[in-house]
Amino acid sequence: MFGQEKIPAAAGGRPAGGESIASYTDYAGAQRAVDYLSDNEFPVEHTSIVGADLRLVENVLGRLDAKKAALAGAASGVWFGALIGLFLGIFAERATSWIWIVLMGVVWGALAGALFGWIGYRSMGGKRDFVSTSQLVAARYDVLVEPAFAEQARNIVGRLSL
């Protein structure tokens, strides 16, 4: 769990370099360690959580066909049409005109979304006939601390695991 591994700084932004003071198999563990450091008055601005050995995990949720693609497009189109209708409704002179404008935005948005969803599905030529979600997962999460503060952080985090 505790190591003295040196990790190089990341490109851009605040450097992610420092000494690894703890390593966890899930992000929640690393987050809990940094929270514990914060609760114990440690200057956490000298701390980073770095995911190592990253991999992309895609979970397949089900089949996709033209009907489902059109329905998903229509659902997206409803939101877009409602937004446009609400924006244009600002300029309506009567309340009934405002409602009519929003309603027409929803209807046209749903129709356009369904059409674009169907066209998008057909344009793929059967190459991706499934729906999925993706997430980036790390094999481990290292808590890194700038070298000047590493020993103090190790002592505090060591009490967390007791």
C-alpha cells in the first residue's frame, strides 16, 4: 500500500509529480485518503490522485435498430426543439402564442431528431448495431504528494488504515 515510487510530472496544468504515499484499487479509496489528509489539516493542494494502467471499458446495453435510433433522435430533438421554442417564445405578444411556439418547437424538434437519428443509423451500414456506455477505468489509483510533504502525509494516511 505504501511506496516510495517517484512519478514524473504530467504535461500541462499543475504537475502530477510527487511521491506515491498510498495506492488503492478504486478511486473511492484514494479520495477517502485525500479527504482524511484534509480532515487532519494537511495542505492537500500539494496532493494529486493519479490513475495508472488505464483501460477503456465498454458495456453493451442492447441491440440498436432503425426504430430505436429514430426514437433516440426524437427524444434529443424534443429537448432541442423545446429550447428553441422557449427562446423564440420570448418574443411572443400573447401567452397563447408563447405556448403555440413552444409546442411547435417540440414537434418540429422531435420530427427532425427522428429523421437525423434514422439517417445516422442507416449511414453506418450495419457496422455498429448496438448501444453501449463507455468509461475509463484505472487498475490502481496512486495518491501523490510533493516530496517536501510526503513523510507527513504518509504518517497521517498510515493512521487511516489502522
